[in-house]
Amino acid sequence: MKKYMLQMSACAMAIALTACGGGGDSTETATADTAPAITTQPAALTVVAGQDATFSVVATGGKLSYQWRKDGLAVPGLTASKFTFAPAYATHAGSYDVVVSNSLGSVTSTAAVLTVGIVPAVTTQPVSQTIAAGKPVTFTVAATGSDTLTYQWRKASTNIAGATAASYTIPAVAAADAASYDVVITNTYGSATSAAAVLTVN
């Protein structure tokens, strides 16, 4: 009887070991890291100052880290796959790329240019004037803004043909010229209208 019980006990132990994975060979499967690879590059952006600007990158590989750069220099704090300037200003304009890295290496994205457009803004308004008939008068405006600014002077809100410079001159004022004058300044990103300047003819 004792011999029989010992045989049963040994058998039970063998069954228990097999059920618990304690017997035979066992292989543990682990997912190995892979070197970074960029699948979606950051895209160039053009925004108007005051709007949001977002850059993003998509990459594959294990345990990735990110470092965005502006004009080749690392930008502190920009260490995620996506970032947003909210809002973007003229000082943010530049060329951005991102270095994606892990323990097996690193890869650098293509550069994406951020263009921040500035809408026109009048810095010096045209001035009201009183002029004697037959004398010349000149209205002048100064403005800032991105790219090339275009000008359109108006008399009583009606465009004046050919008056498309930063100043407008009437060589010899007549009574019919008495009116209010303003100028619309335009670029790719928007427009601004100056204050009205009144011409009084004596």
C-alpha cells in the first residue's frame, strides 16, 4: 500500500509540474525595439499672425523620443510628436524639423517651413488739410505688413483711378476736390483702411 501511495504522489507531482509550466522547455516572447523610421513628415505651414500653427510627425520604432528644432537648433520643451504655437507670431517663423530617437538610433525629419503672415497696419495716418484753390496737395500714409503692400486711395469711399502708391497728390486743387480721402492697404494676408483725411479748399 505504501509503495502504491508513493507512486500516486509522484504522478500527482508530475501532473502539477506540467500544469504549472514547471516541466519541459519554455520560451518567453519579447517584442524587440526597432530603429526609428518616419512614416509621415511634418508639413510646411502658412498662417496669419494670431492664428494657431501645429506641426506633427509620425514615426515607428520602440520607445521613441522627440526633439524639435528651429533653424537647426533644439527648441527647449518641444519634445513630443506634435506641438502647437497658440497663437503663432512673426518670431515663430522659421524652418522646423524633428529628431526622432531611441536606443537603436535616430532619424531626422525633412524640414517644414512656418511662414507667419502679417496683415497690413497703418502706422501713420493721412492728415486733413486746408489748401487754396490752384495749389497742390499731397496725402501720405505709412504702413507695415508682410510681402508687398498695395495701395488704393479713395475719394468719398470711391476708388481714384491710378492712385495706387503710398502717397496721393492733386497738382492743382479745385473746389470739386473738397472731400474726404482715405486709402485701402492690402497684402496676401488681409487689408487695412486708413482714417479719412478731409481736404478743405479755400
